Amino acid sequence: MFAQLQRVLKSYSFQFFLSTSLIFVVVSILIFALLFAYFTRQQSIDLQRSIKNELDRVEQVYNDMGTAQFIDATNHLNTEYTISNFYYLLINTSGEKVAGDLNQWPAVIPRTKKPIAFSIERQSIDRSQTKTIDLTGLAREMADGSTLLVARNLRIVQIFLQNYKSVLLLFFIVSVTLSILIALIFSILSLSRLEKFNVGINHIMSGDLSERFAVKKSKAETEQLARNLNKMLNMITSLINDVKRVSDNVAHDLRTPLTRHRNNLVTVKNAVDEVHSEAIQQLIIETDQLLATFNALLRIAKIESGNVSTPMTPTTLRPLISDVIELYEPLAADAGINIKVELAGHPVIMGDRNLLFQAIANLVDNAIKYTPTGGTIRFKLMDYWVDSGYPVLQNMPNSSDSHSTDELSPSDASSAHSFISLSISDSGPGVQTENYKKMFQRFYREEKSRGLKPGNGLGLSMVYATMNLHQGAILVANNDPGLNVTLVFRQH
């Protein structure tokens, strides 16, 4: 579960959805901040306007009706809890209080026409506690020389700011949490669909061109992609089948005339002089090579189609390998190559003995061909398989799952005792790592080997087709120097 969550968090989908959501959150916060600044300014303006209007009103009362009426108009109890009320203070030219509910003129505040801010101590209604109240006000000099101060509690603005900040913080927490949750949900849904694409693509890459993607009745982009991929696979399959059919038909149709041509060359060779006989012999050799190529193509086509001449039977690998070694030992000895053998146990697999013999022989033939004089070819047969981290060219399907991937699955590795491995390694020049998979393709040969060693590039293709027929795996690694090819079979 943790590994799955970690995979989702590292996925591009999650990062994309999260980034998009966070951009929305940031933009929303910026809008809230601008609104906050605007409403705060408006609150301050409205507060100052209300103070000015109240100042104009009580000034009119004082000028028209005198001090007594002014006292009646402004004599009420103001506390922290009546934050909408105004506070008043009227002082004479000597600075003494004449009227109002403020005790004295704030010492730190000059008598100015600009808005002023100060604090006072006030008792609650029940006289149980004293609170510090922040006020803002305007002062104005009267016609008789006295000064009038009208103030209002700043807590109106403070409460607004506090509430707005709380809303902004709550919005940030909720939006970020929802962004993460939405990103997770959409990422899981997206990855679930992408995982199906990846599994299907891995099947196809392993050679199963019959794989198709499930398509729902929807116009969603992923469903349209699945439809287009299926159409593309249908076209690729058709083209590949056409190419294989053409190559197989060409090989089949040309084999007979080539055989007839070779026989005619043999007849002519016997009827000419020695000088021309050597030239004709060279033509016969080249014709034999062409026939070998066509025979190999037809053999691969039969293997790939499953149309083999003998059925799958229990086959003991040890005597089979011994027969291959016995066949090639004289050739290796002539080339000055040492053969070392380590055959453990008597493992048995279900297989076609003739095909397996030919596949192993092809690997040995290649090893002898590219191993220099004094080199060594090693055979190692084990009735269990040890995961050595080699690149896997083809997988054995699980008993309940027939798909293939580029790596052996943990379930396969955990049951390694049910597998048999045959390793054939040489001390030749080896193959570049990026060409491990290419070397099993038809007619593929590395540039450095072309023209230097005889061959048609079909031997390893036949090995691949044979292992595919036997549901085996091919593992390739650098032998330093040389190449190590391991065939892995499921034990019978």
C-alpha cells in the first residue's frame, strides 16, 4: 500500500493535478488578499466618515443649544461591549473637561484636524473588569475656543480583520487539503488507466501482437487513444504478417529451384576441367548458403506458428547438452578453444528435443565462431535458477498469467526452484549492451562481425523462436570478456 502511494505521489499525473490545484489556491488567496485590502480600507473610510458625521451633528447641537443640551446629547455609558457607540470629550481653552464620557484629553494626542488613534481604560457594564479600548477620532475647535473630540471604538475594524483572517486561513487549509485529495483521486484514476496501457504495451513489446486495449463506450481522450492504438496494432499486425508471409513464401518457392540449380552445378562441375571446376565449386558453396538461409527462415516460421514436427515430451537436458558438446568438441579443438562443463542434476523439461538441440547448437556454434584461439567456452546447467539481474529478452508466463514483461516478476523469483537454467559463456569480443535484444532479430549482425565471420543472422532468431515456443526466458550479460547467454526453462 505504501509503495503504491509512493508511486502515485511521484507520478507526473499527481504533480500535474497538484500543481494545477495549488495554482488555483494561490490565485484565490491573492484575490482574497486584494479583497481584504479593499474592504479594510473601506471599513476605515466608513469609520472615519461616521465619526465626521457625528462630529458635525454634536457640533451643531453645541453651537445651537449650548453646553447643557450638548451634555444631554452625549451623556451615555460607553463600554468595550457597545462598540458601535461614539465617545465624546469637550474641553475649554484651559484644557479642563466640560462634558463627555472621556475623562481627559489624551496626553499623547495633539489637537489636530487629522484622524487620531489612542487607547483608554473602560469598565464593563457590571463593573467586574477593566478593558483597554483602542479608539480613533477627530478633534475640532469650536467657535468659543473650546475643543471637541469625537471617537469610535476600533474594535469594529479589528473584529472584521480577525474574522477575515480566520476565513482566509480556513480557506487556505481546506483548499490545500482538497487540492491534495483531488490530485490523489485523479492521479489514481489516471494511473489506473495508464497502467492498463503499460501492461498492454509490455505484452506487445514482448512479441504478443494479438494484445488489444479494452475500450469503453465513451468519448474521453483515453478511450479515443485506446481505439487509435488498437487500429494501429491491427495495421502493424497485418503488415508484419504480410512481410512474414512474403518472406516465407519466397523462401519456400525459391528452395526448390535453388536445389535444382545446385544439382545442375554439381553435374556441370563433374563435366568440366579442373580450372572451371573450382569456380563452379564456389558457386555450389554460395548456393548452399542460400539454401541454408531459406531453410532457416522456413524453420523459424514453423516454430513461430507452432507447427513443429514432433510433440512436446519430457526431455532430460543433461544428455542433450552432452550430445551437443560431443558434436562440437572436435571443431573447438581444431580452433584451440577449451570447453569446460558443469552439469548439475538431471533436470527434465517438456520440450521438442530436436528444436532444443538445434537452439543450443546455434549458441555453441556462435561461441566457437567468435572465441579466439586459447579462449574458453563454459557450460553450466543448474536445476534451479538464480536471479543475476541480467536483461531479460523473453519471460516465462506464470501459471495463472500468460503475459510477458521486461523483468521477471517477484512471484517467479520467489519460486526459482521450479526453474532450470543453462548458461553458455565465451571469452570472445562480446556484444554491446544496447544490442542485446537486437541480436535476436532476423538477419541482425553487428557491423564488426559482418564480412569477418560467415553467417546469415538467423541462428539466434531460431533460438528466440524456440524459447518462445517453450515459454522460456533468455538472459544476456557481459562475461568480461565475452558474452554469457542463459536459457531459463520451467521444470517439468
